[in-house]
Amino acid sequence: MWREFLGPQARIIGVDMNPNAKKWESEGFEIYIGNQSDELFWQDFKKQVGRVDVILDDGGHTFEQQIITTEMLLDIINDHGMLVVEDTHTSYMDGFGYRRFSFLEYVKRFIDKINQRYSEFDNTVADQRVWSIQTYESFVAFHINRNASNLISERTDNGGEYDSAEGYRYSDNQALKSLDVLVRKLNFLKYIPGIKWLDAKARSYFIVRKSKRRLKKYFSSDS
């Protein structure tokens, strides 16, 4: 199937734990026998194989196998290539590993690392290996574009005229509106040390309280 799909010139490599898979070498495939949760196996594999365009993980589907395969192979994928992991629904099933360290929990953390690339954040925890991640039912695709991944992510200025436009981000937060009224009435308090810190904490509290109350239903297990 893969030969028919990719064409006669494609280099197709297979990895399996079953030595019987070596029989496919007679059909023009490269077959390596090893354990995909073994980091030493992957190190040796990378030395022999070099760079590739696409990796498809349709192996044992345990969290250990999926995560270690991803971590070990991202660096050998060419730009504009991808790594696709199949059967990721096992992250919600018993018998594939510790749920807290499931593959999809790993993917969620990876998304956090991608967004940490924004220049105003602590990008020491960011990850530049992956440009973007796509998720589907039972599939996750990691897209590789190193130039894009290493762009400096920062604010831009289009040079337009600043007209002091009023912000409406919190216009529906009645608690904040009441706080603003109080602050204007007690304007003299701004000279007290620490009042700005207290004001910021109060605003954060009212913002968190409102969003927690309204969004809780979208994070419940029944939604």
C-alpha cells in the first residue's frame, strides 16, 4: 500500500519488534528490529537512517512508546515534514500506562511549550522543535518548520495614529466597574505605598471570580 501510494522511488523504512518483519526487505523496504520505548535503539537507528520526511507511529500505543518515539525522532524530520501518532484514544483507556503521563497529556504540555515562545514569556520552557500540532480523533500530527518555530514572537506596530480609544475588555464586569468608581472617589489613596499592588490584586480577583463562575460548566466532565 505504501509503495503504491508513495511511488517506486520512495525510501520506506519499517520498525518492528517482531523479527519476522524482516521478510519485507525482499519487497524493497528497510526494516529495523527494535523496541520503540528504548532510547538507545532510537539513537542507533538515527545514526543509520539519517533524516526523513514523515514518521508514522502505529506501534504498541502505550504512553511510554508514543512519548519516547516522539521525543527521540523529532530532530531527524526534515522541514515541512511531520510526525503522526495513531490511536491516541488509548490515552483514555486502561492498560496503556499511567493516565497522568498519557500521550495526550504530553501533547497538551507541548501546546503550552509552543505558546511559551511569545517574547514576553519565560521562553526557557518553550520548545522550538515543532511549528504546530494538529489533533484529530485518534490522531495527532506534529508539523516541522524550524525557521518558523524560531521566529521572534513579539508585538508589532503598524504606525497608525493613537487616538486613546477606550478599552471594553471588562465592560461586562460589574464588580470591576464598582471598583473603578471607588478608586476615583478615593483617588488620594494612590499616594499610599503598596496601593497599586493592592489594586492589581483586587482587579485580578474580580476577573478570576467572574470567569470561574461562567466558564466552569465548559470544563466539567459532563459538558
